Amino acid sequence: MKRRRRSAIDWGVAVKTGQSFVQPGPAVTPEQATEAVTGLHTAAERARSHVADYTGLSADPARTPVLVVDRPSWIAAAVDGFAVLADPLERRLADVKGVSPLVRLAGAHVTGLEVGAMLAFLSSRVLGQFDPYSGPAGRLLLIAPNIVAAERELDVPPEDFRLWVCLHEETHRLQFGGVPWLAGHLKAQIETLADTADLQGTDLITVADESLGLVWRLVKGDEDASLLDLMQSDEQRAVVDRITAVMSLLEGHADVVMDGVGPDVVPSVTTMRERFGKRRHGRGTVDRTVRRLLGLEAKIRQYRDGAAFVRTVVDRVGHDGFSAVWTSPEHLPTAAEITDPAQWCRRVL
């Protein structure tokens, strides 16, 4: 991993912690492992042209590597991506006065442990991820053991499932590669979120009380509770709404592409969609609670709400009309417009 300046999060501890707690993947022979890696690269290449034809977006594949990785490697890659996004907040934390170096060091270590534990949990659940902030045009990560485990759990043809997953992830690659301003826009929103944080006035006792309240809400089954609730002013909530709207659009659009392309190229798509939809909701009470704590239940709603937005707009104005969403940041839907597509159509079209 790259050497970084001393920061508010010990990223080295995060990697070591995550990799030490990571669960082993499914049992495979060397031949099965090789076949899975080769099959995923083939699926990603096949998906590329299908998604480009359906969406009208294009990007240079030579600038965006496709990496098939295991769980420990994904954790290291995820930490690199988090470090880029956390940099604005870390720079602000470095300017906070009255904090001793020892306290900073201890805090960085503890936060690194927390991030590592979170990534260890996620490392067995993420199938693929597009990282727009690595290299000149990002990179596409496919987590082979998780995809193999999922196709076995769902009892679906491996070739079909791998192509289906790659349709979703390839859509993200084309969203960022085909819309040059998108990555910079999202990063600017995260920088704004860091700039609006009132770090000088942070009261650890209040944070502890709010944390206990959050846990109680989770225990009672509040699906809207997540860690994001702990430290948002009204200004920050407005920024989070903008980020959430964009992510809902991107995730929903990828789901629509999967469903639009899938029936023509993936024979078992109907079965996979039905079984995978059940899988997204977690496996048990503990699993669902952790998912809510990490905000993963909110991500599921992003798929649902974003897909409904895209389908409604396309039904109303066609794919050509929908493509206006990619022309400028001003044309991105707001949080209110995600749930009221007609409002977006009136404003933009």
C-alpha cells in the first residue's frame, strides 16, 4: 500500500485488521479457481459491448483495468479508495487545536480497527465494485470467491451469473468513464461534507449518547437508522441528500441495464433476479442489524428507488430524453426528484 502522511485513520491497521478477520471463501480446487478468474474476465469483456449498446455511453476500456481479486486483496483496494475520499476530512481533523499527539495516535489506531472490522464484514458480501478514484480512469474489481459462493448458494449457472453481475458493474464503469465530470462532482460533494463538519464543537459525551440511541433504534428494527445519523447538521444533511440522489441514480440505472440487457443474453435471468432479490435482504437478525448499522439497507433502497426513477423517465421521454441526466451536474436528480420523476422531467426537459 502507498505510504501516506500521518492521518486521523491508521489505514495500515485497517488493512491488517480486515485481513486478519476475513472469512475464508468457498472451497475450490486450483483448476476451479483458474476457471473462475478466466470466466470473470471473459464475462466482463462480453458485458462491455452489451452495456454500451443499451446505454449509449462509451469509455476507453484500456484506461480501466478489470481486476479479479480475493477477499484480502479487495480489503486492501477498498482501503485505498476510502483513504482518497477521507482525505478532506482528515486534513480538517489535522487542523483541530488542543488535541495531543498521543490522543491523535490512539484515535487513529482505534478508527483503523473499526474500519478494518467493517471491511472484514463486507468482504464476504461484495460481488463487484467500481473504484473511480484509482488510476487515470478507475478500476473494476470483481471478488471471485464471493461470486462463486453466490452462484452456488443461488444454484444458478455460473456463466449466466457472472455475465449478469458484470452487466451491473460494467454499467458503473461506463457511467464514470463516459461522463467525465461525474467522479469529480461526487468527490466535490464529499469535500463539502468535510468542510461543513463542526469538528471544534464535537462533544464526545453527546456522540456516545447518540450512539446508544442509534443502537436502540436498530434493536427495535428501525430500518432508517444508520451511522450517518450521528453527525449531520442541516447543512450536512443537504449534502448527504445530494450524494444519496446521485448514488440512487447510478445504482438504479445499473439495475435497469441488467434487466434490460439480461433477457437477451442471460438465459436464466428471471430465476437469478428472483433468488438474488431475496439474498439482498440479509440472512438473519444479526446480519440485518449490522447491515442497517453500516447503511447497507439504505443502499438496497437506492437500487429500488433509483431503478423506479430511471424506468419512469424512460417510459415518459425515452432513452434519449433520459440521457439528459448525463449532460451536466445541474441535470442530476435531487433527492425529491428520485421519488418524483415527473418533477425532474419538468425541470430538466
